[in-house]
Amino acid sequence: MKILIANLGSTSMKYRLFDFSSGDGELLTRGGLERVSDHAEAIEQVLGKLREGDWIASEDDLAAVGFKSIMAEGRTGCLELTSEVIDSMEACNNIAPAHNPPYIRGIRLIAKKMPSVPLVGLFETAFYQWAPEASTCYAVPQSWHDAGVRRWGFHGASHKFIAERSAELLGRDDVAQRVRNLYVDDAGSPVDGPPLRVVSCHLGGSSSITGILNGAAVGNSMGLSPQSGLPQNNRVGDLDSMAVLHMMRRDGLSIDDVENVLCNEGGLKGLSGGHNDIRDIVSEASSGNVRAKLALDVYVHSARHWLGAYLAQLNGLDALVFTAGIGENRAGIRAAICSNLDQLGIRLDAEKNASAQAGETVISADDSPAKVMIIPTNEELVVAREVKRYLDHRRN
């Protein structure tokens, strides 16, 4: 069974091909195209590369094409991307304008190109289906709730991978098994041991923090959209809603003007004075750029804020996990987030942290009550595995 995972951007298409003939998903090949102006042509090029490499003879060799889908109105989970589901995704374009539209265009093109191949999406909101209602509810009128205004949470595939892999590394196979079956048995798998409490920090160009209890999320720092939570590379993160109304009235800004500022000119880019790459911001801060230093301080402060929130919700911590581009590669930011948290059971080993190389590793002190870990995420593998489980479940 071969499953193709497509990661669609507005001007890019990345792919990975997995084989489930034996085992839990072997990566056969991967690749990508940049500066894509015609997604139909890009899809044909990807299929050509797979045929040229003898990975497939034709699209008929594919059991499915899987997508790390963002969100859909009134739907979540791992779903076949029927026309009705795609229409539900389209209804959320205003909430996720940078993410949903390119996915929808690509999905429709692939459906037209490969009408006999099932298209299946694992929605980024799926991991938060079992979060307590109090953690997902905004204090807005019922009519707003009815319109879907709530905390949905995102980066679900990444945080799910961390939930499963951290449980495995901590010797909690019962919790790991529960994570594997979340979308199949509605989080019904039993947990045999004491509560396993994990905070997962997905820190990258887009960042979020999730509290995880026994493999299921209790909440995520993002809310209605990927716009909220920590400062993103060019998205503002958390912001008092009155700030929008204030600036519209003061400067005569239109809705489009505000959307551009919130989605393209804010976050680390706005704070630092124009830099949205963490490497450039760290370099500028080291050279004495006050605004770049402030951007880093705000980012770390926000991460610590959410870490503290989930420590309270979980009543302690067994593991703090860093993942994604910043989380895996920026020792200084990890150190700043973990600074002076000894009384909360988090003690970083400075030497282990500074010398950590790519790959899974523990960077906490030997006497730290909570493990501090680096675990590289693998969102595409999560999507592929969930697509296979969906296909298996449908057949049974």
C-alpha cells in the first residue's frame, strides 16, 4: 500500500511517498517544487518524478493521496475530501487565508487528475477534539459560538507525533497506543499507569504550544485561527481585539488593510523592524539591535506564559518537548524558555542543551523531575499513518 502525502503552498508543492506493505510506514522518496505558478503542471511533474524513479507505474499504484489539511466548517478528524468537505474548507478561507485557499486549489486539481484515487485529509484541528470545553470556549454570545467562533487549535499533526513519540521514549506504551488510536476509537483506549503530562513546544516560523494529558490535548495556544497564540514569523499572535477597532477608527484602515497587517506585517517581523527569520533576528540582536532583542524577549515571554498555563492545567509535568525549526535548533531560545523554572521541576543541563545535535535527545539535568527533550517532528508520517488507518477502518 503506497500513500502519497502532498504539502501544498501558494507557490510550492512538497511531497513524500510512503509504503505500508510491511511495517508502520517506510519513506520511499521525497521532493518538492518551488516557485510554482501552475499547480496542475506541478502535480504532473510530481507524478512524472515518481514514475521515472520507478516508485509507481501509474497513479493506480497509489492507495490514496493524503493532505495535512487546516480546517473546515463543522468538520474535523481524518476525512475523505469529498466535494462537501472541500466546500466546508472553503467556508473557512477568511479564517485561514494563507493556508486554506492553496490547499483547496491543489486538492481540486489532484481530484481532477486522479479521479479514482481517494483523497484524504487529516485536519490540523483534529487533535483537539477531546480538549475540555472550557479550554476551547471564548466568552462571546451564543450566536458567535453557533458560527464556529471558538479555540480550534492547530499544528495537530506535529503535536500528535510528539504525544506518541514522547510516550514511547518515556516507556509508556499504553499512552503511545492510545495516541495511535485516537481518531479510530474516539480516545477510548485505556491508560494503565499514572497520568502522563507533556507540554509540546512546536517552535518555528509558525509556533504553538500544547498541553497533553495521557496522549490527548488539553488545549493549544492557537485559537480560532493560526493567527493567535505566540508571535509568528509575520503574524501577530495574541492581540486585544479592541486594538483592531482602535486602529481602524484612528487611521481609517479597511478590513483588507487590517488583515494585511495582522497576517503579513506583524509578529517577529513587526517587532524586529522587518526580519521574520529567527536566524536574522538572533544575529541582529547579537549585534545590538534593540528591536530584534525585544522580538526575542517577547517570543520567549509568550512561550513561558503558555508553558506555565499548561503546567497549571496538568498539575505538574513529566516531559517538556521542543520540536520544529526553532525548537530543534536554537539552544539559546530553549535555555531562555527554561530559565529559572527549577521550582516547577524543570532543570536544563546547559552543556547538553548547547551541544545538542540533530535528532532525539534529552537535555535536562540528571536530577530534573521533568525530562526536557528534543524530538524532531514528522507531520507527514502522522498524516500517512492516519490515512492508512482511515482506509483500513473504512474497509472493515
